[in-house]
Amino acid sequence: MEVYAKVRRLDDAAMMCWRLAQINEEIYGSDHVWTLGPTRVLGHIFSEKGDYREAGRRYLLAYHGMRKTLGAEHPATLEALSDLGINDIYSFPRPDIRKGPAFNLALPNFEKCYGYHSQKTLQLIDRICQALLRRHMTDEAEELCMRSAAGWKKHLGCDDLTAVHKVATVAFIHLKQDKLEEAEKDFTEVLAQWEKLLGRNHHLTMDAVANLGLIYSKMKRWDDAWNFMWRAAEGYDALLGANNETTRRAKEHVDWLANLYGRDCGNNA
């Protein structure tokens, strides 16, 4: 079953999982953990296939069974509840997203059992944020992503790569929302950390530089926009080559600034 899933033969994996759940149900009963485990995995498979309705049915069976057998606060029950909550984010209508189990059941129970600031709670928050961002629900994700970034910085330190990635996610959200002052602050922090941890010429460093150039363009801070976009274009050229799409976009932005601001692209003065 695991082999089928790894090679993306999801229909075969689903059939094997369903058969295992049936066999275990006949032997141990419907609420035994050996039956509920394959049921939960079957939910994962349907979720991977994009069949969130069927995935939700499996997750609900797994959650109710584990709650009955193991108790509401058992780690396996909480994980099944988190699966149910994340799955419903993909299937709930946008206006009702905060009425779903991710916000009303899973997160409060994780906070109660593991602690408001615990890493387990932060991991669930990250899963919720990922699901919201995949649905392009940046406004709904903003507060939780900011909480995640602050939490991981507290647990791991500001110099940890995971913590910096979380701050970068917040920065992208603020940029998408046109919250330019917040985005500038976020990306300035991210740039300083990438330069420190990865070096001035790393691809992620160049991404932060380019995003700051874009922000300064939107803010009409032309000198800053020019300097940052020039650096990004030169960095991408060295890293990716002149014909790479990212390099071309950065150079096109430099050319746009040159035409707008009357500067010579060949002289970064």
C-alpha cells in the first residue's frame, strides 16, 4: 500500500487500504485502532486525489472511532481531528471557512491539550495556513501565519531557517495584500537573515532583494527600487543565466525603471 502511494498509484493504494480496513473490521471491529488506521490513511489518499468529500467521510469515521476507543485527548484522536479540519478547509465555502472544524474543534483542542504556544499547536497552525494559502485566502491566513512566525522564532530563534521561512510567508501575504509598509519590514528582516545564513548571492536572498525592489516601486521610492532590482537582476543572471525567466523579469523591471526614471541600465550609479 505504501509503495503504491509513493509511486502515485493512488487507485491501487486506495483499494489495498480499503481491503485492509475491511479485513481488520471483520477481525477486530469497526472501532479498533487497527481498523481506524487504514480508514484514516484512506482519507489521505482521497485527499491527494482531490476528492475532499470522500476524504472527509473517512476522516470523520476515523475521528469518531478514535475518540470512542482512545478518548478525546489522545494524540491519535487529535491527529484524526486535525485531518478532518484541514480537509474541510478545502471543501468549505469561503464565507463559512471559520465555522469549520479546523478553527472550532482542532485548533482549540490542540491548544488545550498541547498548549497555546507548543510546537504541536504551531505545526497544526502551519497546516491550516498552507491549506488557506492554497485556496488563495490570504486575509484568513494572515493572523495565523503571523502567530506561526512569532511562535517558531520563540522556539527556534531568529536565526533558524524554519523561522525565517515563516516570516517570509507573512511577508508574501502582506505584499499580496498591498500592505507595503508591513511587507517592507518583513522582507527587510528576511533579507538580513538570508544574507547571514545563506550568503549574499543565494537564490532566496535574491528573491528577498527582488521583492523589496517591487515594494519600493509600488511605494514610488525610485532610488531604492532601482538599486534593489538592479542587484536582483545581476544576482539572478549569475545564478540562473541570462535566459532564465526569473532573470528576464528582473531585467525587464530594471528597464522599466530606467525608462521611467531616466537612468542608464548599464550604469548603476
